[in-house]
Amino acid sequence: MKITDPRAMRALAHPLRLDLIELLGRIGPATAAECARHLGSTQASCSFHLRQLAKYGYVVEASSGDGRERPWKVADLEQSWSAGHGGVAAAELERVFVEREAGRMLDWSQTRDSAAPEWREAAFLSGVTAPMTAQELDEVGERLMEVLAPYIARSKGEAAVPEDARFVRVLLSGLPVDEAGASGEREGGER
């Protein structure tokens, strides 16, 4: 789902709403009460935020078989937006997203030693700075998504999931740095 409406971006720029979308993507359809148990929140809060997500098309009601329960499911497992086209709303969504992902990386670095050895070895944090054009950067992003496509298909139920699989968060970022380097400081300490 490509998000272009600033109101829809503002609706998504809430940590609990991002948690709800991720949870439903992991466990499948769930009621507000089930979501609250998983996320350590309240049923009322989850219900409110699920309705807000539904208002902008992020989640939809799933059939439950009985009329008493109201399960929700993710409308689309992939959400993307362009911070360059959404103004303040896109900038806020991007800020919430980056803070959330940075927190996850910091949590992993602090708990890595308690993870199973095969997961400690497989997990990675890395970066590279290389000269490229905007067109080349766009191509890199597309190629990285192509690499992930078979694993995304598993989340969508389009491919079998191995028995020993775990959900893994892969964060991709390709950002230009200024002429002075990643710190953003120019000669003489000016920005």
C-alpha cells in the first residue's frame, strides 16, 4: 500500500497503531482483546486504534463465524510512503518509524547474548557508504526488495513457512550523506 494522503500518514504515525499492524501481520486475524493481551495494552485502546486504522484502510474486519467477536486483519502487509511528498505528516510518520526501528536495534544489541547461537550468528547490523546516483540508489532499493520477495510471500500466505522460521525484521535504508560525511558537520563545525 503506497500511502500518499497526509491524513492517512498521521493516522499511522502512532506507535500502538504500528504495533497493531505488525501484530496482525504476524498472528493473523485477531480481536481487540487478543491484540491487547499480546501488546500489554487495553482492549479499549486497541479497539479505538483498530477503528482508526480501518478508517484509512490499513486493517479490515475479518469474518469470525460468530457475530459476537470482531476480528481484524491487515489489508496489506506492506506500507510505504514518501517523506518528500507528504509534508509534516510524512515527516512525523518517518520520525516515529525510525525511532521504533532504532529502539529494536538497540534492544537486540542488549539482548543478543541471551539469543540462541544460530540467531546470534545470523543477525546482522551493517552499513556501507558508497558513491552512487539517485537512479542507482533507486535501483539498489528495488534489487533489495527483489531479494526479500520470497520471504514476503511467506507472510502473505503465498509460500510455505519452514517449521523453524521466526519473524525477522529487516530494515532497509538508503540515504544520501552530505559532502562532509555522515556526521553532517562541515568544515569549521558549521551545518
